[in-house]
Amino acid sequence: MQLKGGLDVLNRQTKGYRTALAPWIVIRVLSPTQQTIIGRFRSRSDADGHLAVLRRLMPDAELQVIFDME
């Protein structure tokens, strides 16, 4: 039991670290209150490049690049 709890803490710390390393997010807006994260990127230019490709593949989807402040 204790090992599992320790792994949960480690997973949360790792997720926070990965999130901090990749603050630029490409999201798909499904409705005004619902979005889905498509990908996380370290630089704005990487996120913009992926956004351009996604817009060609999914022309009807509403996609945005945002900066995660957490």
C-alpha cells in the first residue's frame, strides 16, 4: 500500500515537471466550456507548426495555441 501511494506522489511530481517543460498547448475547442489538449510543446514555434498541420488535416476543427501558466 505504501509503495502505491509513493508512486502516486511520484507520478504527480513527474506530471508537474513535464507540464513545466512544455508550457505551450494546442487545444481543440469543442464548446465554449469544453476543450481538449491535443499536444504540449516547449516552444511557441513548435506549437504553431503543429497547429498549421492540424488545421490542414482538420479544417473544420476550432484549434488554438495557448500558454499554460501553471
